[in-house]
Amino acid sequence: MESEKGQSLIELVVAIGIFVITIGSVSFLVLNNYTSGQLSKEITQANFLAQEGLEAVRSIRDNSWSNLTAGNHGLAISDNNWVFQGDSEDISSKLKEGARTIAVEEVDSNRKKVTSQVSWNFLERPQEIQLVTYLTNWQKVTSNCQGDCTPCSGLSWGFCRRQTGCSWDRRNRLCFGTCTPCENFLTRFSCIRQLGCSWLNP
């Protein structure tokens, strides 16, 4: 009789153990799927904000080349126009502890490198997206590079890495960003590397 009670107790302990392991595994899978989905949404939002940053800088360039000053900048809207303000922009209302920084670097007197960086925290882990493009003073420089650059979306890994302005998201296996327009390339080599662009001999 005591032997049967002992056996029943062991069976109960084993059953409880199996139940706990099963619940733990299911909980982990559910939590992992939720976390992955949430991170993917935040990466998409960060990509959008980084692309918006590049478009804002193009707008600033089009208003006046002299406004495209070197350094780190935040963005703001004044009189329905994008302007630089401060050295970074608080976007924590869209991403946790989020910030957007526009870095402008001098390449030469009529060409500048622009990096749009979005950083934020996801489950206390820092995340970052960077998009890069090159802008020219189109009012002063006439480029022999013509055509329409191939959009980043849909490009394979190899072509994405080649296309200036595009970046590869390894986690989601997709190409994102805004391809640098053909007229921004001032040399034949840089022009023909960009998909959709061709160099016209003067």
C-alpha cells in the first residue's frame, strides 16, 4: 500500500514537472514571437524616420545650399519648411528614448555627405538605424550622370550593398533607404555604380 502511494507521488511529481516545462516552453515561444514582431515594427518606424530625415535635408538644400552647414543637427519645422535646430531631435513620442541626428560632412565646396541616424531603446537594448546619401549644390554643379536610380525596396543583398543610399536589414532580409539620385554623382565611376544611372560624355 505504501509502495503504491510512493509510486503515485512520483507520478504526480513527474506530471507536474512535465506541465511546468510545457507551460514554460509555450510562454517562451509566445513572448519571443511578440518581441520579434514588436522589434520589427520599431525597425520599420525607425527606417521611416531616417528616410524622412534625408528628405528634410534635401528640402533644406533646395531652399539654400548655405543652410546645409556641417555638424550634427536636429530637425524642426518653421513656416512650413524644414530647418536645423539643436544637435539632435527628441523622437521619444514615437520610439522609446528615441533621438534623430542629422550629420552633415563636407566633401568639397559643392558636395556634402549626409547621415540620418535614428537611435532608440528596445527592452533596454540600444538600437540604431543609419541612412547615408550625398547631396550636391545643384544650382552650381551640372552633373553628366543622368537617369533614375533604382529604388532600394526589392533589391537583393548584393545590389543593395552596391546602391548608394540603401542599407541591408539582416534580421528581416530586406533592403531599405532612399537611393541617391543620379545627378548627385560627379564622377563616371560613382555614376555607373549606381543602378539606373548612366554617364553622358561631355
